[in-house]
Amino acid sequence: MKSRFFKITAILLVFLMLMPLCLACKKVEEEGGEETTVSTVEGETFRDDLPTDLNYKGADVNFVSRAHDWYKNEVMVEADNTDDIVNEAVYNREKDVERRLGVNIINTRLDDGGKTGEDAYARVTEQVKMDVTTGTGLYDIAINNMYHTMGVASEGFLYNLYDVPNIDLTKTYYSQNYNFKGTINNKLYTTTGDASITFIKFAFVTFFNKQLAADNKIPDLYQTVLDGNWTIAYQKELIAGLYDDIGTETDVKDEGDAYGLVMNPVTAIDPYWSSFDLSIISMDVDGKLFLDCDVDKASSTYNLIYDLVYTNPDVYCAPHESDDGEFATQAKMFANNQALFTTLRMAACEDANMRNMEAEYGIIPMPKWDTNQDQYYSYCHDLFSVYGVSAGVAENRLEMVGATFECFFSESDECRYNQFEVALKVKYQSDTTSGQMLDIVIDNVKIDTGWIYSKSVNKIGLIMRELITAKLSGVFGSKWNGNETKYNNAIDDLEEAFGIVD
């Protein structure tokens, strides 16, 4: 019988003892206190409700994804690349799906095709659009980042997942939060969940240097989090006076100096929307979208971030480099003991500088707005992977593609487990409390309709980072109010594209 742990509760020694058991078994995952329904056949249990007699006799199912370092091993890996525990789980998932359904999975990894910037990120989306338009039928299941996919999802190149046979979006291996926030007029064109390793890896967190924390006599930060006292005001208090102009004869701050906090002036701005519990777009009881931003609080947030980026001597904003290395300077400086804190995605655990760091580091959530905020909230970088079914799939193949889609997600429990419970909590961490912190991060990811459809609504989710980049002080309120008509018109257009007519 396939059964597997949901939470790892042991220290490294126990983990090593249990490793063979973890790899040989599957788990029945629980979420929100409810156990996923499973089906059983020949001594095996499955999380999905797919018919147990499906056999598509070796038919090809064609996936398409982006050939980028951030995503390259998320969908498939080669048989000779399974030494890593996560890669092994990805490989096993493919073989499990193929065995259960009698299909042959093919994944086309698209390079950037000479494109750069936004065009490179949208490469998969554009190629699927072309495939649908020409009727070529090269692709069945498309995997690309949320921002560049959902911004154009209503343009007809993807199936409404609620209409695809064999897909049950109520299952817990799909993100119910994402499905709820992304559904407009009973239409949802992509989903995410256990199959998306980047959904976990791209969550922003606060890394702290344990040695520097001890040197500065900072009380236990883990306990501070558990007590509900990890706030932005407390973080500012802790970093005060930590700037040190190392080895230079000038007063110019640079990446050779020491700081209290190192951050990125672009992508590291976005997490504050979630961590401070700010909304952007919500839906009323009738399914209508509306602007839902507390402009006064958002203005205060903007002013606080502006201070961190441009006026606080104890904060260094590393340059926003290429998409491959945009976090490289931050990770390097933090690993060199040049900062008490840094704001990075969980994926930074895999960075070579972080892996070779001599001092130990800990991970805690992004800080809250204040102690009155009921809980910590997390933000996942809007470039995490979402999955959709190409509208070019012929009707006589749709049942098979839907079954493969469903099975792919339901068989991803080992991928999620090995990435989150083993790699992040054990392989890259030196203490068990960090694991508890990661649970807080992932259990409280805040997803907003304004983030999912930001590109469709005049990049509404990016307004704060764009104003910061432009170095405009104290302007958030006036800019937001000045854009409200434009935003509301874009929301009307979005609803019309989803078939909502006043």
C-alpha cells in the first residue's frame, strides 16, 4: 500500500534512518485538516478518483515548458540525473503516470528563442498561442509562469479547466486558494499546486545570520515569530546602527560594506503587499471584481519601503541584475556575513554561496505590519509555474490529456514532500525550528486576484515596485487614485473577456 508521511518530525539522524521508507512509499496528503480521498487497486492507493482501468496504449501526451535554470527540472528529468532527491521524485512521477495510464510523456523545453526580458518569459505562452492558431497540435499541457500566462489567459488558447474531463479541481493537490482567487465566471485557465515545485521555492522569506544575531545579543528570533512579535518596526530596530563602511576611505555605500538588511529594489518590494495583509482586487458575492486596496495603509507601506531603499543607512539594495542572477549579489553578501538579514526566495537555499556559507543561517517569515495583524502572510514570486491545457487539443484526445493532467498532479506528492519536507527542511537547514518556520510561510501564502491577473489590469500588482524604481517619494496615494479609472476600466474589460456582462 502506498502511504507516506505528510510532515517530517525528526532531526537529521532520524531522517537518515527513515530515508529508504520515505522514498519507497507514497503518502495520503492532508490539507486544511481534511484527508484527500483515495482510490485503491491491486494493493495501491491513489489520491485521485481516476478510473483504475485507463490504458491509452502508449499514446503521446505532449508537455511544453520553459528551458530556464529556474524551471529546468520541475517537469521532467533524465534517468541519469536522479542523484538529487527532488530530481528522483520528478523522474518517478513521470514513470508512475506513464505506468498508470499507459501514456508516453514528452516534454518540449523551449529556450528563449533569442528573446529577452518580457518576451523571454512569455515564450511558452506565445508558442502555444501559435500552435492553437495554426492547428499544428504540437502541445497538450502548457507550463509557464503565472504572470505572463494569466495576463492573457482569456484569449482562447487554453481550455477552461472546469470543462476538461477527468480534472477535479476540488482535490487538495491543487492550490484551492489559487483556484478560488483565479476563477472568474466559473472559468479558470490554469492551476498550480503539488506539481509546481517553484510554488514552494519562490516564496519570499527572511534569512538571518545566526552568528551576527548572537554577536548583537538579539533575542531568539524563532520565539519572536511564534510570539507574534516579528514586525517591520522590530526589524528596523534590530538593523539600526549595523552599517559598517568596510575597508574604504569614502562614505559611499557599496556591496563591500556591512549592513543590517540587504534586499532587492525590484522583486523584494512585492512581498510587502502580502506580508502586510494588503489586498488589491477582490470579488463580491455576485462574482464581480472590485478594487480592494486600503490606500492609506498602502501609502504608509510605500513610504516605509522608500525609506528602506533610499534613506536608511543600514539597508543596502543590491542591483537588479539579469533574470538568472537578480538575487546573486544579495546571496553573496549575506553568505559573506555582510548582513544580519536578507529578503530572498526559498530557492536561495540552493545558491552556491549560501550552501558554502560558514556561519549558520535561519529562515523566518517576512515581518508583519504590526502586532495587531492576526498572522504572518507570505508572497510567492509571480513567476512560479502554472499548468494549463492547450485549446489545440482535439476533442477525441481531451479525456486522455485531462487524465494525464490530473494524474500528474496527484502523483506529485513525493515531489512536493522531497522539495519541502526533506530538501528545504533537512538538507539545507541546521535546526528543526527552521522547519516550523517554513510551515508558517507555506501555510499562509496570500494569493490575490490582483496578482494573478496583474498583467491584464495595467500591471496593477507592480505599481509599488515601479514607483520605487522611479525613485518617487510619497506618491503612492496620488498615483493610485489617479489610476483608479484606468484600473476599473481594465477590470471591466477583464470581466467581459470572461463573459461577465452588466
